[in-house]
Amino acid sequence: MKFDIDPEAPESIVRRDFLKKLGAASTAAMMSGAPQIVRGAGVEHPEAKADACILLWMGGGMAAPETFDPKRYAPFEKGMSADSVLSTFPSIDTSVDNIKICAGMENIAKVMDRGTLLRSVVQPDLGSILHSRHQYHWHTGYVPPQTVAAPHLGAWMARVLGPNNEVMPPFINIGQRLEGVGEKEELKAFTTAGFFGSEYGPMNLPFPEEASAAVRPPEGMTGSRFSDRNKLYRQLVDRSPHREYASDFQQESLIRSMDNAYRLLSSKEREAFDIEKEPQEVREAYDTGRFGRGCLLARRLVENGARFVEVTTEYVPFLHWDTHANGHDTVSRLHNEIDRPIAQLVLDLEERGLLDRTLVIVATEFSRDAMMEGKPGSEANDQATHKVDNITEMKHYGLHRHFTGGSSVMMFGGGVKKGHLYGATADERPLIAVEDPVTITDLHATMMTAMGVSPRTVFMIEGRPFYVTQDGVGKPVKEIFA
Amino acid sequence: MRHFRPAIALFTISLTTQARAEIDFVHQVVPILKEHCSECHAGEEAEGGFSMNTRDLFLDDETAEPGKAHESYFIDLIYDPDPDYQMPPDDKPRVPENQIAVLEKWVNEGMKWEAGFTFGTPTYEPPFKPRRPELPETTDGRDHPVDRIIDHYLSSENLEQPLLIDDSTFIRRVSLDLTGLLPEADRVRRFLSDDSPTKRETLIDELLADDVPYTEHWLTFWNDLLRNDYAGTGFITGGRTQISEWLYQSLKDNKPFDAMVRELIAPADTASSGFINGIEWRGTVSAGQTLPIQFSQSLSQSFLGINMKCASCHDSFLDRWTLDDAYGLAAIYSEEPIELHRCDKPTGEAAKAAWLFPEIGNIDAAAPKDKRLKQLANLMTHPENGRVPRTIVNRLWGQLMGRGIVHPLDAMQTEPWNEDLLDWLASDFQENGYDLKHALRRITTSAAYQGATAPHQNSEEGESYTFDGPRPKRLTAEQYVDAIWQITGNAPASYDAPVARGVVDPALVEKLSFESSWVWGPSAKPGPPPHGEKILLKKEFSPGKKKVRSAGLIAAADNAYVLYLNGRKIMDGSRWSELDAAPIANAIKPSNRLLIVAENRGPKPNAAGAFCALRIEYEDGTDEIIMTDETWKVSQTVPAGSRPNNWKLDDLSWADAVAVNIAQWKEATDKRIGQTLARASAGSDRLVRASLLKADDLMRALGRPNRDQIVTSRPSELTTLEAVNLATSDDLVTDLQAGAKKLAGNLSTDALIDEVYLSTLSRFPTEAEKSFATEALGETPDEATITDLLWAVTMTPEFLIVR
């Protein structure tokens, strides 16, 4: 099964005619728990440009002026005025003439000619900045709270497209711990298949170097004992008086799930989870830390048929990209962490002939600014740790406020133009998107379109149409596709 | 895309709409709309998402603009010459010009609509008031009221009575349904050999009387229904509170359901206020998710089986509830006047507090909020309110029988497959004091409940449902985890729910209500300690040979801690305002070492502290309290690794702990110390139940919902990722190994196999199974072999599906 969509669907897109297509479904059935796809609801799926998607998530708010959208460089000087700071890194040339990015990302600069850079992504003003709330919005397309549990975009791809290789879990989430970190409950709220049910949910691999443990026999169990145990299970099932229920859908699906699991666990694809299988020099090329190792793991998983893989630098309040203080130094470290592996991932995919059919996205929940919290006119509270007019110490030097008026998203492969720049932000504060602003809803539509999923794909849940892009109104940024 | 009519047409019409008299909606407009539009846009039809059932629906999505016919989209469509866009569709007759003129005039005059008029065809409308149907004659001697109704139904539909299940199937089904636990092997043996004709009823009574297991099983159902949990979104910003303690006690006391509803809707104090107060998010939220609207939605869904989520955005397409209804309920809760919003846009109309079934009374909108809530609570539990009892008995029936009498459970406007059955059960429930256990007993004692489950080839069923016995149910996440712990004895030592599992003595609460004392390392003098600092606190104590009767432990830290007793992790936490507690009588040795790893978090140096108190009661009646103070030792180095038994504590440099006492901490914890510690001391040696724990990965994968929304049914199937998890889990093997250890060596292979089958499947193995298992195990099976047998049995459909 490739698409769970009626191929006979009419081609014309008539506004909101989903109810018509429900046919004989009673209102009661529409209210029932299981989500139902609305077949042929005037939804025409675009031709897929990519078969797989890798989202490289810069959790915590990656400052565009410190990465992909450099502004006037203000080097550190004791006593400098805080509002003179736009970027704390000088800009460097890239392999594309009209694109400069920040120093520290020299490897990404070299592969800039493989992708499209969007500099004008904007977020809504939610009144108060809460990372996890914006992350929920970015990952599901819907602003929380919602009356139904909204699925993660990986779950949408898993549900609508399924895996590329049926042995592989379609949705894999690398690098984010969901226990022992702040805001973990808020992270769990969107790291889920929501109303689709856990069949489409993420396989969570917080530590890429331990990923192989998720698909190998329990610790201390030999391969032969593992397969004997499975045989024992099969024989017990065969001998059980309950085999009389063999035709029962619940019983059948349970046995099928166990079989699927065993098939993965005894497959050659299982090795995709083990980055130790890579030659030493390849591991070294990626290994800048957990994120780098995650990128290598993502490459191996996509090579073996995963549909959607997210790799995060990990969101932990006040750590990594969540720079409330010490921004410059922290971002220097993050440059080191992301620069080599991102570039290497692009090159490796290209070398294997996979880049054209793999959409790689580097994104974050919002940008940062040295002075402005939210966007012009926002009433969001200032959350910088040191509120200083003049910068006297390095810890004051950096972009310590959350900015929702203009952020950058980098896309490689997956049918996007090569060496292309889309949108622009102002040169002076406020650094808002001044050209071709792209909303989260339209960004979703763009990603889904690349993957061959109509932005108007809709499921009925509790009698409500629930679209892959918010209310089905997302419009892809067609201009970035080659 | 919008198509505008040619200018020429506009000109023509302006000449022909000069009539003086106002348009009469019912006599002039309705016939035109019925003739040309209602086939596709009224009743249950809403092609293109457009339903004209009510005026509000007509206006939804700017289909019409009252006062401005020339800006009204539906008029554009009537004029549109493009066959792909015009309305009615090109295969239907056009609307004559004189009729269009009437419609335009009607729009220009503001689209007057008859109050209460709807194009909707009335679908089934359930009765609201209670009804106690006459019971049909008894047939075949089956005189249980439920069976009299169902047997009558079966014979009038020419259906067979489902076969009755055997005792093994019964004891497993009823134990899991009423207490969530597998019956122990000995209990199964006793039950199977008991030849009393009333043994099934006796068993039901025993299970219902066993109040702690009953409570801890049904807690899951109620937590789902009332979206209560011990962690989740909203708690981090204080935008949500638990009702756990109140709920647990209510279930344990078998509080009448009407009293529960009253306490939830008009709470006397904060113990039960979490339900109506919903989940508050920092920042702005959409109009459909404000706290008053959440109140409207939650109340409707949980107690009335109404999906008010549709109607809180626009008049529902699916049932008769309107935006006014949704906001009427919301206004009962709201402190401030609220304005109706249609699809997140303000309408200018103010909501008036009102409830949905005025036939038994209404809310005094002028009364203050607490009065309004009380009025609502009274209406919900009014003797003439049959909807609330029908909704809850239908849910109970669904829990026990795998499918509701009304299906889905949250759509009570749907016609039940047997109205008499629903109405009889609801009024029986009401007449018996809203007694939940009475209702459960009624259902489980019937032959209908004790019928065999039929196989079904599809999860989805068509329009027609006929009763063919109970539906099989998959073990819930909690039941599965509990079952594994039952088989292996490997349950955790502590739990998250702030509840008392044993009986708490109020005098002890009083006695243990002391002030907390908090400590940190040397960096607290003068402080504040650096962020990211980790310290190790140590305390040794030796009760010697004194016998321990009970022991309880409580702790909290700013910002986080992990506590170990004698090398074993007891609990951890990361909220300074919450006291964690554990009963630890079994863990106390003649000499003991308590270790706490505490961590200071945050973006910059800030106050840090840890608090722990341990109370040991000895058999001789004396007791002892050990609390964090300056006699504790502290190391500013924390050894690596998570096994304290491997730490070289003597190599560390130890200083005296520093007392730090911040008013905020004490304020949050001190008033709860007596209660929490007394509770932990009272904690029995019962296995900790999964329902008392925060959801972990495994439980989430097995279908325990994030309780951010109300979710009233659990998944019926097992997914591949869950299966991968169960096949690769190290923890599961460790647990099962503990179970294997209990079995190995003590029993002959033959007896061991019986024990495994009885304790997991509540039956003896068949001969074929016995001889196969004997061969697989060998004469003296080792732990690994038994472990694998336990794993294999617990993966079979027979174990995972309750039949």
C-alpha cells in the first residue's frame, strides 16, 4: 500500500466538500474513536519529489543572525551597547554567490549550492513564549491546546505514506530524551501519533550510539536463545485452544504485530541502527557529539527505508540553542556540533544518489534577537537572564531573547532548487521578514507537498475534519521547487 | 477561487427588487431553498462543507453576508455561468430570476430566520427523563433482569443466546474487569473445584468488596474520563491540578456517583476542582480552548456523552447542539462575561449562562459563579435527569462488555441497540443510589456478561449491530504491566499518585505534622549555589535488631534528586513543591545508608536545597524520625554511574551539610508532611499498581493516553512498535527472571507448568500443551528456560486478550 487515498478522486478541488464524500457513514460512525481518512475528498496528492524526510531540529531557538542569516557583525568590546548587537559572528562566503552565512559553518557553506535557504519563516505571537508550545506548533501544524491529540508530522507521513521498506519503522525520532529533562510532558504532547494511534508513533532513540539496543535481543540473550524463544511462542500459539479465534481481527492483528517485530529484529535492516558498523573514518567525520552521531544514524536508516527521521540537538530548557545568557560562546560550540555532520550528511546522501529523493530540513521553533522578545508589538515577557544596556562581560554577549518575526530554514534535496535563496529579513532591528514571509502552515504545506502529500489531506476524528496543514489552508511555497 | 457574476446581471436585478414588503422567511424563502438547495445542504447533507440547517451554519465561512446580497458567495454561485462552479450544479435546473430576487432581498434585509427553525431532519432524539421499562417474561429460567430484556431481544430478532463461558474464562474475565488483576493460581484452583451453584456471584461480591484493588483498577477508567494524571502538560506552569487524592478516596468509599458529579462540578475545595478548571496554557489560546469552553466540552463529554467540541466553534453539523449551547455552559463557569466566537472570530453576542435540558429547570444567569455551579450540579443529578445515569451506565457496560449499548460512548444522541436495556439499567442505577458497584454487580451477574465472545473479522462494523455476546478486550497498558508484576513480584517500591493505599490514622497525621528542614552543600554558605552543581548527601542509621512494623519516606528537592537506600533506588523527583513518598518497611536493615544525589538547575546560580524525612515504627511501639539536617554528610563530588554499591564513598571528601530554609519551600511542603508521611507509613506490602504511576514509554506504547484530552476508549490492537518493545525489553526479561527464580527448584516440571498456566491464563494446560511444555522445559529447567516460557506465554493472544 502506498497511498491510503482513493485513486479515483475527482481532480477538481472543490472547497470543503469532505462531508459529501463520507457517503453512507453515519454521524455516529463519524463520532467514533477511530480516525477515518476522507477518501477522494477533492484531495489530489501531488507527485512526490522525495521518498524520505530528515528533519534536523535545532531545539531551543536557533538564532538566524548567528547562523544562516548574518547581519552587521558587532565584535565583542567591553562596554559596547547591547542594542548595537545584531550578529556576534562575522559572515563568510558560501558556494552560492549571493548567500553568506555565519563564520563557524564553513562546511555547510560549501554545500549551500545543494539546497534552498528560506530566511523569512515567521511564527504567530502566542502572547507568551514557551518553547514547547512553539515546538508543538512546528511539529504538528496546530497551536496547542487542541481538543484532539494532534499527530506529529512524522506520524502524518507514517500514516499516509507508510514506510519505504515495510520492515522499517516509518517514523524515527533521534536524540531527544523524554524523561529527566525539563518540559518533558510538553515534549511528549507532540512527540506522538496523537489520534492516529501508536502504530504510527515515533520510535524514540534518544542516544544514537545505543540505537542498536532497540532492535537487538534483550541484554545477555544469545541470538539462538532469542530465536528459540520466538519458536516457543509460535508453538504455544499453535497449540492453544484459542487458535479457534484465528480469524478474529484482534487476535490476527496481534500475531501479525509480533511477526512484524520479529521480522525487523531478525532482518538485515536491523544493522542500520548500529552506527558502529560504519568505518572508523566515517564515524569520525560525523562524530561531533550526539547530534553528529544522530545524523549518521539518520543516513543509515534512510538508506534502509525509513520514511521520516528527526534528529535533534535536543531541547533542554536553558541549554544548547536555548541561550538566555552566554549566547556567543554557546553558539560557537553549537556551530562545531552541527557544521560537519550536516554537510557530511548532504554529501553522503548525494554520493549514494539519495539526495534528490530525500528532503533534508534544518529548522527551529523560532529565532533569537539581542533585544527583542517576540516580535514588534508583542506583549511577551522579556526572558533574558541578564538585562543589560551595556555589555561588560562575555556572558552578556549573544542573542538572548526569543524572536518570532523572522527565522531561517535550510532545505536540501527532495526536489528543492539548488543554491537558491528565498525571502529576506530586514538589515536593521527589528529583523523581521520583509520579503515573502512563510508561515508555519505554509512551511508544512511545502514539506508535505515535497513528500507527495496534499496539504488538504484530511481525516475525520470525533466528527471533525482534521487536516495535515492547519484547517487545510496551507499553500506550498512552489517557488522553491526545481 | 471566487467567480463573480457579470455586471450586467447585477444591473438587471437591482431593477427587479423594488418590492416594499419585507420578505417572509418561512413562506417565501424556505420553499425556494428547499426546492433548490436542501437536497445537498440540509439535514445530514453538507456538500462542500456547507450546511444551511441553521442561520449560523448558513453564515459560516462567509457563505452569505447579511445585508449585502452582492457580497454573498452563495448568490455569486447561483449566478455563476461556469458549469464547474455554479449552484445548483449544472445538471440541475437553474433558480428562476424571481426566486433569486427573493433570496437577494432576504439577504439585504439581514437574513431574518425563524427562531428555532432548522432544515435539519430530526434524527433520533434520545429521551431525557428516566424511564423504567417493564421487564419481559422470563424464558429458560433466566430471570436476571438484564437477561430477561436481552433474551426477549434475541428471540424477537431470531438470534441465538451466546454460549456461556466456562469457569476458567469467567474468573479471568471478571477479575480483570473488576480489579484489573489476574486471579492468583490458588484462587483459580479453589474456584474451579468449588461446586457451589452461586460461586460466580460470591466471587463477584468478593472482588467488589476488595476495595484497594477495585479502586486501583477503576482509577484508570476515571483518570481517562476526567483527564486526571500525575504528570502532563500544564503542571509545569501551575495551570493544572490533580484530583487524584479525592478520586482515589471516592472510589475506595464507593461514593455515590451523583455525589461525585456534584463535587466535581461544584467543588467545595481544591481536592476535586481540577476537573472543571481544565488545563491553562500560558499565553493566548484560541477561543475554542479557553477555560470556560474547556469546562463546557469536558462536562458535556464526560457526563452527558455530548461532543461539544464541534458546537464550541460553530453549530454542530452532527447533532442538535449549537454555539449558543456551548457558550451557555461556558458562561456558567466563567467569572467574566464572555462573547460568542464563531470559528475563532468574535460575533458581538454575549453568552448567557444556561444548560442544555431546560425541561427540568435552568441556571439563574444572574447568580454568582459558585451558585451557578451548584445549580448545574443539581440539574446534573436531578432525579428527572435520565441522561447522566444513562451515560455512565453505558460507559460501565462498555468497559465490561467491550462495546456500549449506545456506541460510540461519547455520542449519546445515537440510538441504542436496545433502549429498554439502557433505560432499565440507568433507572436501576438511579434507584439504587447511583451506586457504581451495584451497577457493576448487575451487569457481571447476568448471563449476558457471562456469554462467550464471538470472533469478528473486522474492527469496523457497519450500520447494524446485533448483540452476540461480549466483545474481547485487549489488556490495557496498566493491566499488562500489573500482570507482569503479579507474575514476577517485581513491582517498583514507590509510586507517583498522591494517595493513601492503606488506612491512615488521623492521630498519626497530627503527630507527624512537623516542620521540614532542608540542607545543601558548602556552596550554600553564603550561596546561592552554582547552577548545575550536583552534591551527594549521606546518612547512616542502625536500628539493629529492633523489628520494623512500618516505615515511610518522603523527600523533595530544589531542583532535583535521586534517593537510594542501601544501594537501591527508591525514588526521584524534580519538583520542590511536591513531596514524593514511599513505604519502605521491607527495605530497612539492621544498619542502613541513605544517599541522595541532588542537583541545582537553572540558567544562573540560585537557591538549592534537599529535604528528606524517614519515619520508622518498631514492633515495640517506639518510633524514630530521621530528617535531613546538619548531622548529614555531604560530598561535592558525585561518583559516576547509577549503581551506588559500586561507588567508592570512602574516597570522597565529606563535609557537614548546611541548613538552608527558604520560606517558599516550607510553605509548599510543611502542611503536607503529616499526611504524606502517615500515608507512606500506612502503605501496605501490596504490589504497587501501574495506575498509580506516571505513564512511561511502555505504558504509552501500550495505549495509555496522554491525558491532555479526554479519551474514553483504549486501542483494541497491539502495534508493531509495542511488539518490538516487548521482544527487546531488557527490563521485561529481568522481571520475568525474578518470576522464574520463584518457580525454579521449588516445583516439579509438571507442577511448574500448571502454575504458569494457572497464574497467567487461569486454566490448566491441555494435554497437548502440557506435553509440549514438558519437552521444552526438560526435567530440571533452568531459570533462563522458565523465563522464556513466561515470556512466550505472556505474548500469546490468549494472555493479551480478555475473552
